[in-house]
Amino acid sequence: MSLCRLQGSRGGIAGFVSLKGVSSSKMTLCSPASDVLPTLPASPGETRVVVAMSGGVDSSVVAALLKEQGYDVVGVTLQLYDHGAATHRKGACCAGQDIQDARDVAARLGIPHFVLDYERQFQEKVIDEFTASYASGETPIPCIACNQFIKFADLFETAKDLGAHVLATGHYISSRDDGQGGRALFRARDASRDQSYFLFATTREQLKMLRFPLGDYAKSEVREMARRFSLEVADKPDSQDICFVPSGRYTDVVQKLAPESVVPGEIVHVDGRVLGRHAGVVHYTVGQRRGLGLGAALAGRDAQPLYVVRIDAGKAQVVVGPREALETRAVALRDVNWIGPGEFGQLPPQGIDIMARVRSTRPPVPARLIARDGKEATVVFAAGEFGVSPGQACVFYDDGDDGARVLGGGFIAAVEPAMKSVSVLAPTPRAVTARGAPR
């Protein structure tokens, strides 16, 4: 990967060429007594760790912990986007403050820090793909794409260029030796902070270099450590929205980048009745109940609430129905990544029992995983799941407990509803890209 723009808080490119001479400030700080990066072959002083610093409290504490324990720490921050470019909010660029916060933390810790320009890659691999997916009626998860294609792909090459032995992040997840020469991924101790759903696409090769020092900590403990390290970001609020959609209005991004995809159409009941019209499928998502605009059309006809059951972008239709129509019996998956024991293609033909998770906010549920050709699979739920949409991820675990091993996951290509009157969905067609060209 080429370094598009490399800015060092300690001398720019010169810092990139040689980091050994960078002085360190002496700190009297409180940190865990045990090594946060066990099992590494070399001593901390001989181990260079690149820390992906977002400017938030989590990655800042990771950098501080590693610095305190004697590791050769280098901070790297990715400039990914400009809010003004993603939406009509001209000049709204909170990313600039995050970068400055990361710089300030690096200066406080006395470590070299670099800012890398990844705006083009982020636009192409995350924002454009999000826009195309959302316009086609899917429910995309851009944070997974960011980890998969930016943080754990291009950034790996940058870390290697910087001479790193390890790439560390502030994610709440754990990795440990699998006993077979590799690394295994596990849910975080703090289930409310667990980020394994967003990291299922991490490859076995990447896991060998990745470390997640916060996997055994609660958020409250991390903030307390930040205070003891005297980091100004100790009480910085957590980000709540998708980073390039700060207002939470996904339609703003779609309408700006793919305006031709916003086509009016019909709102149709699962029984075939046309109940009304809509201004574009991008204004709806599977499971939505509020804001359907069907009050007058339903007067005296439907006593129970209606939900968005599916979205057919090809027909410009939003299909609604009762809550039971949201129940999903099985999902078909594409782009499966397997990081469990053995090989995915060697799973028994009848499948294996797993715990499956279709949303980051839901606990894993019992299911059966059946491998198909290539990187495809079917997951059959023991009990129905509700509000499942193409584009979401389905992540596999070996059990439902906190600290369970992550076996892998895939992206939902199609859903099979439990309600017989709801037709089985075919994979959602991608009618347009963010640039408006046929796919």
C-alpha cells in the first residue's frame, strides 16, 4: 500500500524512516501488572507495536498501556472522510477533532504519531458500497467493511512498512493462541461492549499480527485508566452513529451520492393490497413500524400494527405486514469467512450446531450452520429471528456465553420467512452503484 499522505507529529517522513531515536516522556502511571500482550516471542522493548488511534478513549488507553509496559509504540490515525463531502453539511468535519485528539494523546505519551490519508479508499470501499447496498434495499453494516478493507487490510501493510511486529486496536474483543499455531477470536468479557459482530471478517493471517488489549476490561475500567494516565479524552463521549453519517440520516448520503436511486413507488401489504405510495425505498428499512404514512389507508381495516417486511428495490415496492411476517426461519449467506477449527469446506454435510447473531445488539441464538459451495452457507434458526434483512451480517459462535469463540460469519444474501404467505426472497439485486452505473 502506498502512503498517500503521511504526517508525523514528530518530524513527518523523517519519523517514518527512523523511529528509534524518538525520546519518551517519563510517566508515573497506573496500569495492569500483567503484560497486556502475552505470548509474544520478544521482550516489550524489542517489540514494535503500531496502535490504530481513532482519537477516542479506547485506542488512547491501548497506546498508554503499551507505552507504560515498555513496548516500542507508534500511533497511526486514519483520515477517512470529510462530513462535508458525504452530506450537504458544508464544512462539518468532526474527523478533524478526532485526529487532533489522537495527536494530543501521542504527544502526552511521547510516542511518534502519523496521520494517513485514506479518504479515497474509504470512499470507494465503504461509503460507495454502503450507498449502493442501501439503495438496493439492503441493510448494510459499513463498520464491518471498514475493518475488513481499510483497518485490517491496507493498514496492515502500513504497519509492516513501519517495522511493526504487532497491530493493536481498541476494540472490545479478545484473541488467544488456538493451540495449533494460530490465533482464535473470542467475545469480550463485557457483553455490552463486545464488538465481535463487526470483526468476523478478520482472517486467520491477520489474527496472527492483531492484538486487542481491552478484551478483558469493562468500559468503566478503561475510562478510569484514562483518568489515571491523565488523558484528556477520558470522558470523551462514545460515537453513536456511522462515522460518515453523523446525523444518523442515511438517506442524506444516498440522495447525495445516488439521487437516481430515489424512485417513488407503492407500499404493498403481504396479502397483495396496495396501501399507499412512498417517496423512495431508501426511506425505509426492514422492521420499521413508525413513519409509514398509512394512517388514512388503514382506518377501520387493520387492527394490528404494520411493519416493513421486505424491500423490493427492483419494483420500487415497500412490503408491509403484521409482526409475525417479520419472523425469519433461515438465511442464505455469501462471502463466508471461517476462522473456527478445521476448514469450512470440510464441515459435515448435515451441518453443525452453532450460536448465531444477526444484529450487534442481540444475543446469539441457537442455529444450524450448513456449508454450501465456495463461500456460501445456510443458517437455520432453532426459533424464528425477527427483522432480518439482506445486507446484515450473521456471525457464528461456539456457544452463547460471554467470551465465546468466534467461528466466523457471512453476509445475508436472502431470507426465508416463517410465515407461509410471505414469498421466499431471492438475493437482493444491486440495481445501481453510488455512481449510478449498472452493476
